[in-house]
Amino acid sequence: MKALIAGAGIGGLATAIALRQAGLVVEVLERSQELRESGAGLMIWPNGTRALQALGVAVRRLVVERISFRSWRGHELMEIPMDIISERYGSDVAFVSRADLQAALTSTLGEDALSLGADVQSFEETEDHVEVRLRHDSVAGDLLVGADGIRSVVRRELLRDGDPFYLGSTIWRGVVHSPGIPIDRGQGINWVGPGSEFLAFHLPDDRIYWAAVTKEPRGEMSGPGGHKQDLLDRFGRWQDPVSALIAANDHAAILRNDMYDRPPVNHWSRGRVTLVGDAAHPMTPNQGQGACQALEDAVALGRGFAHAANVADAFKFYERQRLGRANRVVKASRQATRGVQIDAPILCAIRDTAARILPRTLMLRMLDKTLSAVPAGDLD
Ligand SMILES: Cc1cc2nc3c(=O)[nH]c(=O)nc-3n(C[C@H](O)[C@H](O)[C@H](O)COP(=O)(O)OP(=O)(O)OC[C@H]3O[C@@H](n4cnc5c(N)ncnc54)[C@H](O)[C@@H]3O)c2cc1C
């Protein structure tokens, strides 16, 4: 059986590995002429690590020893108990570089499975195959997986459910080489303020990754001084080293993206076509789960084909494993975004107090939703 996969992001590459492991021939259709990933970082939670292990992908990683939440002035609000997480979910949490993860996925898959410059325009199904139209060509397979991200062309044709939804916040990201910055390796710090947050952690090399979220009108428009000045205007009075990190970043290397998601749907598949990753369940980055969920999709779809006799049964297995769980994470991520968007002083005080007194059992119950909702053994 031949699987065509639209998109060579984390979801598409991981899916190709999983389907090849299940015995399928795979071709990944990527519209870019080369695989490029900016140097930004990712947190890989235990569910993501378990999926990477199942795929046989080894990536350079820095184990997280501590994640703390602080108010923008620097008051400690809460800490995620990392020791309990490893014990409870069977793996630690790690910081990785996106470029490293993409390189590890590509080398596990093998470049022979990649078709670069293949811009998917549409698809057509017949009873026994699916034909994918590219900008200048077309290609046929037994099934198509849309892994083409939040503005997926495959999803547009499959579900016809319109555009993603702007959540009202934007996220800036950067990476700095800064030996003087007082953040320990293995430590993640997340500062929360009115309508905004700022987080920073070391990557496995000597760089620090940071990200900032603020409420903004849609459009990613910057002021006359550019992204860096906009950030300094918004975060200049936050606890050190927030402004030092912004100031140290190369002005031109600051990325900014508006935050979108989609309301969860009750199916991702029709006939010989299905969706994975952000194409299936785009979510805000506030829970650090989008890539982890895409990795879980890949493993579940591979398991589907390893166990099922035909495409329909494989997709059924995949959706049974993944729909409910991914949809819960989409909702939890949106809720987390809404929490960060609180900006009235009285509500900020209530939010911060709630974080300070949150019982550990309740925190673990919330983490259970994202980290251990798959029945034990399904992804191991
Ligand atoms: C600021 C930020 C921080 C994040 N932090 C984390 C984190 O800490 N942990 C975590 O797990 N997740 C995190 N995420 C989420 C994560 O980055 C995404 O969920 C994940 O990268 C989605 O991967 P994907 O492969 O589904 O989609 P994408 O990465 O969007 O890849 C889609 C691919 O498809 C290609 N493509 C698009 N259209 C076509 C077409 N028509 N034809 C052919 N190819 C096409 C694109 O070029 C691209 O290569 C974060 C996201 C953001 C924005």
C-alpha cells in the first residue's frame, strides 16, 4: 500500500516513519524547496517522548528539572513537580531544539521518502486510490494523510469547515546566546502578567529560548520601532532577566505569530483521506502540546495500519485512539490561553492566588488529562 503524506513538519515526518514501520510505502509531499526549521525550542512532555521512542527517533534533549510560574514582578506562584511527573507518566520532560527534532525525524525516515517543492492543491478519490494534484504534476496513492498544518489544504477539501479562529493573542519567539542570563540549565521559568506571559528555558546547547504572549489585534503588525521595541514597551518593567533576553535577541530574528485554533470536530477521516497534527487539531501553544499530539497521532495511525486489514478500519482505529484525547487537549490549551488573557487587576490577583494555593492533587489531575489519558500500553 502506498501512503501520500502532505507536509513534512513534525506531524508529517513522524507519520511517514510510523506508516513505513507498519509496512507501507510512503511519499511525503512538501511544498517548500528545502526543509528549514527556525532555531526555536520545544518542550517535549512524557507523551511526546513515549511516541518518539515508539518511532525509534533519538533527539538531543535537555532534561527539565524545574518549571516554575512567577508573577511578572517575580513572586513565586507555583511549581510543576517534575519528580512526580517522571514517576507518574513514565518519562521525564525535555527541552529540544526544533531543528534537532526535524533533523532526527528526517534521518530516521530517510530523504528518499521526501518530495520537496510538491505543493498540494487538491485531491480526488476513486474506489481504489486517491489522486493528489500538485501545482505542476499529480501523484497517486492508496491513501492520503493531510499533515499540512493549521491552514491545511487537505482539511479544507475534506471537512470544508472554514478558517481557523483567531484567539486574540500573539506570540513572539527568540533565541539568544547569553552566558550572563541567570536561568539555570534544566530550569524553565514562566512569568505571568496582565494579559500576557513570558517564558524562557535553555536549549540542549548553550542558547536560551524565550517566548512572549500578549493580547493584540489580529495581523502581526509591528510598531515603528519593530518587534523588539514593541516587546520592550510591553515587558520592560517585568522581573529580570525578561528585558535582558529581549534586548539580547538579534532584532531581525524575532518571530511573531498570531495564535489560532479550531473548534474540535468529531471526525478527521473520509474514504481514503485523513488528517494528523495541526491539520487535524490545531491548538494554542499554551500547553506545549501541539507537537506531542502530532507525534501521538503518528504512532496511533501506524498502529492502525499494523492491526487493520484495510484503510477504513485503520482510520477507525486511529480516530478511536486519538479524537477524544486530542480534542480535550485543544480545549485545555484554549482555556490556558484564556487564563493568560485575563487583564483586569482584580481578576489577575484572583488568578495568581489560585495558582499559589492550587493543591498538588488538583494540578496532577489536570496534567493527567494531557499526559496519561491514553490507556496504559497503547503508545508504549
Ligand atoms: C510559539 C509556539 C510554541 C510551541 N511550543 C510547543 C511545545 O513546546 N511543545 C509542543 O509539543 N508543541 C509546541 N507547539 C506546537 C507545534 O509547533 C505544532 O503543533 C507542530 O509543529 C505541528 O506540526 P505539523 O507537522 O502538524 O504542522 P506544521 O509544523 O505546520 O507543518 C506543516 C508542513 O506542511 C507543509 N505544507 C503546508 N501546506 C502544504 C501544501 N499545500 N502542500 C505541501 N506541503 C504543505 C508546510 O510547509 C510544513 O512543512 C508550539 C507552537 C508555537 C507556534
